[in-house]
Amino acid sequence: MFELARRYVRTSLVFAAISVLLGMHMIAQRFSDKPQPLRWLPTAHGHLFLVGFVTMMIMGVAIWMFPRPKSARYSPLISEICYWLITFGTAVRATGEIVASYSKLKFWLWLSAIGGIAQSIAILLFIANIWTRIVPVGKLLKEDREPTPQRGDGE
């Protein structure tokens, strides 16, 4: 597995753990003596899980598994930029939404919006970058494929 793909996958697992912990906090809050309205916590939980875990896991596996034909206009640098944008965006968005649940300052919602913009840019940039790596196997050039073992060679 490539280092960048491994980073996507590991970071996605960290976001999954944070999402689960936030979910447990929301459940525990419901059973407290004075339950508070959850406000932005379900939104943060959803973004941590769906963008932080699911989307980043898919991105990491795509970088790892999709073929790299010589004709593809794929840039590892752009995938690296996408990694930092989506990681920063998810962390900032979740932080803004979590703190906005306990604060009346609109600043936290603005911070959340900035994180959401970073996430959106990262996802769209990733799609544009990986698009040329999505090819049917038959379209790959012969030299792009791994050689297949020949049967009947004295076996």
C-alpha cells in the first residue's frame, strides 16, 4: 500500500473512532438528569462518519487499488493536497459544530462553514484527479498490466 493511501485509511479510522465517541456522548447526554438539546452534535457526528470515515476510506482505497495507466493524467501531489484539505476541513467542521452546540457565538458556525468548503474542494479536486485512472481492464496497454503466467510450460 502506498504511503498516501495508508495515511488516508489511518486518518479515516481516527475519524471513525471520534465519530463513535461523539455518538456515545450523545446517547449518554440523553440519559443524564438534565438532558440538553443536541443542536449541532448530530451534524458533527454525521460529517465525522460520512466524510471523515467513509469518504476518506474510499479515497485511500481508490488511490491504492485503481490502476495507473501511462496515459492517466493523475497527480500524486494533487491527491496529497486533497488529503490535507479534507483532513483539515473535517476537523475544523466537526470542531465548529461541536462547540456551536454549547456556545451561542456564530463564529463556530462560520468556522464549520469554512471546514465544509475545504471538504467540498478536496472531494471535487480528488474526483477530477482520479477520473482518468478509472478505465476498463481491457483498455490498459499491454505494458501496464502484470504479466500473466503461461500454462503448459512443462507444468
